[in-house]
Amino acid sequence: MLQIGPILLLLSLFGIHALSSPVGTAGKQEPNLRSSKNQYAKRNSGSGHLEIELQHIEQTYYATTLEIGTPPQNLTVLFDSGSSDLWVMDASNPYCESQYTGSQTYNGSSINQASTIDCSSFMTFNKSLSSSFKTKGTSRFYAYYSDKTFADGSWATEKLTMNGVDVSSLQFGLGNCVTTPVSGVLGIGFPRRESVKGYDNAPNEFYPNFPQVLKNQGIIDVVAYSMFLNKLESDTGSILFGAIDTSKYTGDLVTFPMLNIYPDVTDKPATLMVILQGLGAQDNANCKAETFVTSKIPVLLDSGTTLMGAPKEIADMMADFMNATFSEDEGIYIMECPTKETLANTDYIFDFGGVQIKVPLSNFILSAQSEGGPCGFAVLPDDSNTMVLGDIFLSSAYVVFDLDNYQISLAAANLDNNVSLEDSIINIPSDGNIPNAKMATVDPWSTYETFTVTSAIATACTKPISSSSSSSSSLHPSSQLTTTKPDDSHIPSSLATTTADAPEQLSSQVEIVYKTKTETIHSTVVIGVCNAKSYTTLTN
């Protein structure tokens, strides 16, 4: 489970929409790096793919290590499928508490100390220590996020190495003034999502970003990558550029067309979105199930978001299933913390048509800050018609993003395997024929729909008969039942083997000499002794 404390801190810092922004959980700070040798990659020369191990920083966001400069400086940058630029924080950032003097300004206004950030727990880039740093032109770099944080600076080039691969041709933003408290962000989305337009002195020109550079250098054959984030409680995940790993998923891998929700702006998809066909939940501990919606909903698959964003109507239904209510003070849904049994038996079911992804309730629970306090529910309501499926969803899915062919493949993640085997890795060809994948046959999305339910996604089980004793208990001689044989070595053999018709008022006459419980196909059996005779009580 996620910790509610850090999440609430992020919400208080960034506002309610912090975790549904492109960068989302950038508020967590990563530990200092240790080695200049990056151990987080597996690549054979000319293999056609590149695997990068992702570090799950404090179970809050996924990051990878970048070596930048000459000599190299190590930075851990947030790995983000929801944005497209690489940027790093400059060591002289006046918004760092350690750099604050009270006299700095930004855009003509004094920097307020309350807006500064603690930069002591992560690395920043010191360009003055590098002999290979170059400013690229005179254009401005600027990235603004929906959590109201930003990175502002200039474009640059530098000696860049990631996982042993030289990507120095990749231009990046140097954040001279940054309020997003991470070393940097590595965006791997479409180039047309790059932060190159819409602000003063913008370059207004797209460029080859990280996945495109890998293709241009012949490292991969196609701009495509498969993502395996692993269990939320795991310290690592992985991303495989140019290939899929058949050992990382179970069941069918189904391919869907990417969705273009901006047809008036562009004729091709610009975001990593697909259509969700339905959503429900199932609690097998209490034989409870509910289908929330079977209308088509555009969903963004975003590794830079920790939690999940949903239209308020849907978020309310998801929360209500667990009796969670929205707290205006906390800015999230809160609830009584679920029992271990409920956690182990409850799933939210995401139906994409052809494949369903079950996400365990534990992924949605933000554990209480104090013993006995309420838990949080990790879905944030908003006023949009779309959903943002962040890490709490993606950790249960195996996702293949094919940006060259505008398609996304989905399968249930194989969470019992987190080690790639070379013979399970298959390169993705340039024609977009995802190996071993089936093409979806669902109807395409055309417009936003009213949220309705026309069929059941989740089905309730049949609640088992109660095992507690009651006046309706039926009695049978023990010879008529098949039970697990108890250890009766301490009971006289005459008592242990005696059978007889049960007395009418056994409950008032029983003196229990020996008692055990054993399961039959129908009920719980209590073996007891009455008047020196053994009986089995079949409790209903």
C-alpha cells in the first residue's frame, strides 16, 4: 500500500490535481546516487532492443539514472510516459532552499521563501563542472504542469549516457528556475508533445526525443517500448525499448489503436490514450460486486502519475464501493482501513474489450498516518470526461506502446516474474506487427458518452453458508460424514469410535470431551461427545 503521509504532503504542496498531471508525483525526492557505473541495463550489441531497469523511488515514482557531463555527474530522473522532454535541474536554482537569499527574482517578482523546495535529498546538475556543456541557441525552455510546478530555463546539449548508451545528440532543457522537486524528468511520449510551443521565446520546432534518438542511432528498429512496473511494493520495474518480453505477462496480449481526442488539432494521436470499455469491482470476501460503467471512456496511460484521476461521477462510485467518502480537508477520499481478508479478495476490473486488467484493492489504499486513523482511497475526482491511469493501474498491466504505428497492446502483468530471460525477448518489427498479440475487435470511440451500464463486468459470488452454530443445526452420526481425522490419541477409543442416533436436545446435554473443526463440501463439522457417545454437528 502507498503511504498516505507522503501523498497528502504532495497534495498540500501541489493541489488536488497534483497526481493527475503529466509529471504527477514529482514531489518525492530520491536518495543520493552512489556509483557512476550504471547497472540498470541489459543490452547486447546489435540486439535491436534496450532494457532499462527502473528504480521505484520510495514506492512513489519510477526513475532511471542519467550520466551527464564531462566528467559525468549522476542524476536520477523521473521516467514519464506522459511527457516528451528531458530536462534537468541546474545547481544554481534559486528555488532550492540552500540557494535562497531573499533577493532573487523570477519574471520580475521576488521569490517567496514559502515557494522554495528542499533540494538536499537529490542531485542537481552543475554545468560549471563540465567541459562539454553547450547552450543550444537562444530559445527558452519552459515546462508547466497541472500541479502548478514548472521548470524554466534554456536548451542545451551535453555528453549524455544512459545505461551505457551514448545519447549526446539528445537536446534537453536546463532548468535554471524549477519548482518541481526532482533532479529532472525524462519524457518518452510523442515528439509533438514536447514543450517547444506556446510561451514567450519558444523555439517552435520539434526535435528527436529520447525514443527517437534510439531509433536514429540504430539501437532499436521501431519507436516502441514495453513497460513492466512490477508490484507497487517492489523497488524496481523495467522498460524494454524495441521489444516485448513474453515472460512478463499472462493471458492474451491485445493490441488497440491509440485514440486521438484532438482531431481538430492533429490528424494523428498525440497522447498515449486508449478506450476503456467498462469498469467494475468485485469483493469475493463478501460476495459483493458492482459494475460502474460500460460506456466508452478515453484513458491516458501515464507512468508519471502515481494515483488515478477519474470523472467525479465514476470516482464517487469507485470510492463508494469501499464506503469511502470525499474529505474536503484532505482533498482525497477517506475510509475505514480494510481488513486483510478484504484486501486479499477485492479487485477493481478494467475492461478494454478483449482483455481485462484486475487491479487489487491494496493498490488503491493509502495507509493511515497514525494507528487507528483513516486510510485514503487513491482515486482523485475531477471535472473531465477522461481518466488518467497512473502507477496504481500500470503496476498490474503489461503495456506495449508503439508510437510509430499508433497502437497500444495490453495484458495482465505476470507479477511472479521480474527477471527477463533473453529467449523471452522478441524484437518488434517496424511494420507494427506486435509479436504474439491479438488485434482488438471493439468498436472505435467517436465522441464522449454519458456514463451508463448496459452489461455486467463484475459478478458476485454466492455467499457461503455461515459456519456459526444456530438452532437450525442438523445432527448426523459421525459414521455418515467424511471428515479430516483428528488426533484422538488422548480420547478413549470407545468414545472416539462410537456412533448413535443424536439426542433431540444435544445442545443442552453436550459435555465436550474433544472438539475439532474440519471442512466438508457443505459445512463446518463440529465433533463432540454426549453421554459417552460421539456425534458430528453439521452447522448451517
